[in-house]
Amino acid sequence: MELTVTIDPHAEALGVMIRDRYEPLDLFALVPQLQLAFEPELAELDTLLEVDVLFQAVKAEMARRAPNSLRRGRHSTPVEVVLRMLVVRRLYDWSYADTERFVGDSLVLRRFCRLYLERAPDGTTLIRWAKLVRPETLEQLHVHVVRLACDLRVTRGFKLRTDGTVVEAAIRYPRDSGLLADGVRVLGRVVRRATDLVGGVGAVVGGAGAATAALCRDRTRSATRLARAIGETARQRGEAAAAARQTAYRKLLAVARASLRQAVAVRGHLVATAERAAQRLVGQLDRFVPLVARVVDQTQRRVLRGEAVPAGEKLLSLFAPRTAVIRRGKAGKATEFGRKVWLDETDGGIISRYAVLGGNPPDADHLTPALAHHRRLFGRPPRVVAADRGVYSPENERAAQQAGVDQVALPKPGRCTSDRRRHERQAWFRRAMRFRAGAEGRISVCKRRGYLGRCRDTGEDGLERWVGWGILTANLSTIARSVAARA
């Protein structure tokens, strides 16, 4: 007897079905002899994360990849668990792997993350879900959290101070030789993965395996050896070392150009292939080939021609191409590589607005947007606005006064007239300056606790997500600490 199986040709392949949460389980009932209780701040944070807006926003982002996952497929890690573990990760400044291990080992954190007795999701699973949350979604959640702080009377929006800082990107020190070697390595890796796909095409076109081997040649070892030689000559002085460095750079540029030509040729073969894997490789080549070409151009201009490449035209990383060179004149760290972040903070220690900027724009450009955002958020202008000397300009003072700010404390840089000195010595101005000094402390706390520390996330939007989650967690922590202090 034969068994006949009928398959519906219109049935969709089942993927992952998104579920909201695990069934509640009281860990205290299972281990009544243990006194498991949240710390006051963690208890208030647990209550804040019950807000449905946060839950629904993360759920919508998780469902964006596959809309049918809301109703079919195998069960995923619950939305509630993902949200809380991402907050815990930034709250304690852990990596994804550490978050998996520490949450899995702690009964208190298991209860906080609503994990109960289920297995903690793998660190790579958290990475995959975290990358689905877009930076613009985090900005919307941040606005909701600030309004929640107003409802809980943590902040009233009477005062506003504004300042900027730099969040360092997760890149090594950008040297032309290292960037060229990275470009050859990345292109070689993509080409190596395309060997089997290109081999089938090559057999039809050229008819020889040798042609495919030449087309898919990996030059990573040559590039690494030359980059190491350049590094060794950089530590030497004299004309002989400079000549050897120039020679090594010329050879490395030749290797990089050969890798670019090879990548373009491989892309032409892959485009003719209808396989899905081939199209993924085409996407990677489309991403990296222009970046490697920029590195070749800037190296040739800077090293061989002796040109001074402007900071805005420099590419500092193939994996974080929007990283900027920022010089702020800070002692001990004259040059920083990352993104400039502008922060607005209200009374109560709540960061009401953040903006991840491109390049290193003047500080004076950010006061007017800060005042406009404050009015939209609180429905009225602040009574006091304070910032440092970099924000001062006559236009900014007039704009703040016309916006309805009672006390505008913007110290004027350079030499001041006697009238200006008398203006800045008034009691209200000095009080506002003491309030402004707290912005430096807030930035220091955010950096030391990891909210605005060196970025660990990768990808095109990795730094913006890092800043968004950091500010969101910092505000939630401030709200929880303030509410717990009242009890």
C-alpha cells in the first residue's frame, strides 16, 4: 500500500511565529526558602517596562522582517524577554554573550526578564533581534519615555542645558595600509565564497578550472605582508626607510587595484546567475567595492602625491563608513574617531533630546533646534537655558529671548566689554552656569556606565542604535531611581 502525500502548492513555508510572552511562573513559590527581591531601582524599572507602548514598538520591529510570523511558524523568543534583556544589557554594560550568561545564572534577573525557567536566548539571537530595531523607532520610544518622566513628575521642563560629546566607533586606529589590507581581505573573502558559482559560469565561458582559479584568487596574504612591512618602516627614520615605505605602498596599492578588478569581474559573472546566494554576494560587492576604491584614491593622494586630504573626505573604516575625524581640543585626546552626539537635558536629570551628527558641525547650530524640540515636547519654552561658550552667538541669544526664555545664560568667548561682564556677573546668570556644569557630569556618568561609551554595535546604523538604547536606558534608570527615592 502506497502512502500518498498531498502538498498545497500555495502553502507558505512556515518560519518563526512571534509570541508575546512566556506563561507567568512564580519563582518565589518554587524556592520559598530564598529571599529573592528586586533592589528598589530595579523594582521601579520593572514597573516602567510594563508600559505597552515599549512592548508594541519592539513587537512591530520584530514582525517587520516577516509579517506572517505574527500568526504562524515555530515559537520565537518572546517580545517581552527580548525587550527586557536588551535593557539589562545596557543597564549593566554587558556584551550580548555576558547578558545571556548572567541572566541565565541569576534567579532575580530571570524574573526581571520574564524568562522564568526557560532557557536564556543565545547571544547571537539577541544580536539578530536587536538589529531589527531601527534608530528612528528608538527616537520615538525616547520621546515616550521623556513624557513618562513628566507624568511621574521626575522633570517639569523648567530648565534646559545643552552640550555635545563624542561616542567612539568600534574601529582600530585608521591607517591607510590597514584600510587597504582590510579591503583586500574583505573582497577576497567574498570572491572566495563565489568560487563555486563562478566556476560553473567559467566552465561555459572559458572551459578551464585554471581560469576560475585566477579569477577567484585571494590576495589577502600578500596585502597583510605588505601592510606589516609598512608598519615596520614607519617606526624607522631616514631616507632609506621612507623610500622602502613608498615602495611597499606602491606594491600594496597594486594588490588592492588587482583585487578591485577581480571583484568587478566576479560580480559580472554573479549577476548572470539567478541563484539567491549569488545575489547576496552581489550585494556585498556593491557595498564594499566603492569603499575600497575610496581607500585606494585617498592613499594615492596622501602617500604618493603628498596631498592633505580633508577630514570630511577621509574614509576611516570599511565597516563603519560614517565614522568622522573629530578634533575638539580635549587634553589627552586631541583627535577622536566616531560620531558627535548632541544632548539636551532638563531638570531632574532627564535627557530630553539626542542627535547623532555627521562630521563636526559648530556647536552654535544646535541651540535653536533644542528650543524648538523643547516647546514641542513640553508645550512651552524653558524658563532657563544654559550652555557653554561654544554655543554663544548674538543670534542665539536673540532667538532664545524671542522664543520666550526668561533667562538665557550663554557666556561670551574672548574679550568682553564692561557691560557684558556686569551681565554675566549677575546672580541668576551664575546660578544658571552652575546648572550648566551638571551637563558635564551627566555626560561623564553616561560614559562611565557605558550608555555613551565606546560603541560595541556594528553595521551601518550600529552606532545610532547604540546611542539610542544608551539614552533610553539612562532615562529609564533615572526615572526608576527618582521614583524609588520617594518611597
